[in-house]
Amino acid sequence: FEMLKPGTVGRPIPGVFVKIAADGEILTRGPHVMQGYYHRPEATAEAIDADGYFHTGDIGMVDADGCLRITDRKKDLIVTAGGKNIAPQPIEAMLKTNKFFSNAVLLGDKRRFPIMLLVPNFEAMAQWAQVKGLPMLAHEELSALPEVCEKLEREARKSLRDLAQYEMPKKFLILARDFTIESGELTPKMSVRRKVVEENYRDQIEALYEEE
């Protein structure tokens, strides 16, 4: 790939072809693509289509300069009940630039609308609560206060204001603790295991959807 541009892979070099599938998956063809899996024709057919394009499993886009930007993994892509595709990781990253949040997980696959689980930055949250004259409580109790929940939801919506309507979480779940390796919610590399998070908070998630 040529042309250095922050946040992108760059432009494909001569002989390397890249296109974006209808579902947003990055496809590529050229001498860099393998001929196939050894003695595994079914796996080869699944990975490389009839036109010779390798299906990378990554979601991305080609910008106005022709540079490739990888935004997510296809396995993490959310497809709503209405058929809208949502890449969660860029949306979650928007929240992490806000001082009030340390983590976020967007959910909503096969659902009518997306929701977001928010892990507060408990230090920033406590400082704000103190300025507002709220009682100094443990994280679990503080994050459950209506004033705190309303503040965090306002901050989240402010950070996500540029999203398309179908991408905007309709509801938020404020969590009382951060994700941990011990709970299975984080990998040793500190990546979020969203399926584990979803399972651990299944009851609260279902309650949000049942409120509709």
C-alpha cells in the first residue's frame, strides 16, 4: 500500500485490487493472495470467490483519496432487525474520547434498535458528583443515582451526535464496574469479548428491550 495517511492502510500498490462488498467487507485480489488452503477446497471457496477476491473478514471503506480504512471485524458487525449494518467499534471509540467513559459496548444484532453499555470513568464521575453536591457513595451506588445516569447519557449522546439515526443507541445501560479479564469480558490483550459481556448482562439488556 502506498501513500501515508494516519488512520488508513494507504492506497493499494499497482497490481493489488481492493473493493468493498455490499455488506462493507474488504475484498482484495492480486499476487499477494494465496492460491488456496492445502487440500481444503471448501475452505478455499469460502475465502476466495469466483472472481479471485479474498474475503478478508474486515469491514472498511475507501476514502476520497483512495486510501483504505479498516473500521471493524465482520464477525462483530451488527445487523439490525431492519437490515441496517452497524460497525460497533468506531462508535465505541467515540465514547472513549469523552473523559466520563472508560469503556463502551454497542449491541443490537437482530434487534429493532441498538443499545449501548457504558462503563463510566469512575474518578471523573465522582468528581462531577462532588461538585454537584451529591453524596459520596461507592461506585455501584453512585452510578445508579438518577442525576448521574442522566449526566452520563447526555454526555454519550453528545459524543455520538454525528451518527446516523439508525446507528444511535436508543437506550443506555450504565455499568457499576469495568470489564475484567477475570470475568472473561477482556482478553489478555485487553480486547473486549462482546459475547461474554452480552451474556453477563443479559437480564439487564432484555429488560431494556422489554420496556418498549
